[in-house]
Amino acid sequence: DHLTEDLYEAKLVYYSDTFDNRVRSFCMNPGGVVSEEHYDGGIAVVNGHSYADPSLKTLNTNFALLVSTRFTEPFNQPIEYGRYIARLANMLTGGGVMVQRLGDVVKGRRTDVDRLKKSTTSPTLKSAVPGDLSYVLPQRYLTSIVETLRALDKIAPGMYARNTLLYGVEVKFYSSKVKVKDKNFETEIGNLYTIGDGAGITRGLMQASVTGVVVARNIAEKG
């Protein structure tokens, strides 16, 4: 709670011990719920949100961890790779989202219905299917996530606990990036600006919102 009281959405970055992968937190939702959304092609992935209505708040805080990957030649299909991982999770769950207790991840065993019922953390995505994320995520990704949670436990005690729930998967695609010529986000086409997350420049709602303010001020200055 002390993290979200002062900063609603903390952006935390950690470099994993084993693989040195960059892992960052985003989409932090105090009192929030985990949700399921669908990409084109019917791929089910994880998301999350908090309600403005205090009566709809939960006892949980959910957030996502993004393990960044830069592929090297000759591979050039990163988006399809992400879709493949998401489809694999869907295959193992019968078309939905998977959930696993952190304690079961560490012990290398599947979370089944009985183990999930014993969890002191109540899942907010009731449709999530108990499973084994090691069948979905490559070793370097799952190891990096576990190591990050262990590190986060130092600033948020209780994070690295057996009943912490991991949902999989959430995938983000950042291959596309609009080229801009200056700090005002103006493109090489005069008076054409690019703002928001869709431009591939910002990472998060606050940053995306700020680009709109920057562009509006620049347009006003031009008169």
C-alpha cells in the first residue's frame, strides 16, 4: 500500500539475475481486478483495472510485469512470437487465461483447483484456469519474473509469497514507432503530430496523456 499511496502507478525496473533481462512493472491497479481481453483472432490475454467506485474496490493490487526482448537476426517476427505464446496459454486452458500460485511456480508444480481454493489470495478473474506457466513461458521469461518478484519483496514485503497469483499471459507489441523530428512530437510532415501510446514512443497512460499536452501547447504557440 505504501507504494500506491504516494504514486498510484509505480514504474519499477529490475534486471534479472540469471539472464539480465530488463523487467518493468506497469498497469498497477490498487484495489483492482484482473480481467480478460481479446486480440484479433480471438486470442485471450490478461489485463487489469480499478474501479472509481470505492464500493467496488478489492483487497488486492494487481500489476503486470513486462520482460523486454530484442531479437537478433535472422529472426524478424517478434509480434507473431508474442501471439504464439498467448495462443499456447489459450491452448492449455481451453481458450482462456491461466493462473498459478507463485509457490507452485517455485516448486515446479501445477496449481490445480484444490490448491487454488487453499490460496489466501482470492483470484479476481474467476474464469482463469489453474495451470502451470512453465508450459507457456520460456525459461528465461519465467525465471526473470520470479527473480523480479523476489527483489520487489524488499520494498513491498509479502510480494514474494506462495499465495501471490500469477496470471498469464499479457503481451505487448512495441515494434512500430512513429518517427518524429523534435521534442514536440511533430512528424516530418509539417503540422502532423503523433501522440498517445499508439505512436510507440510512450509507455503508459500518464506519459501518453502528457504528449497530448505538449502537442497542444506547441500548436497554440504556432498560433
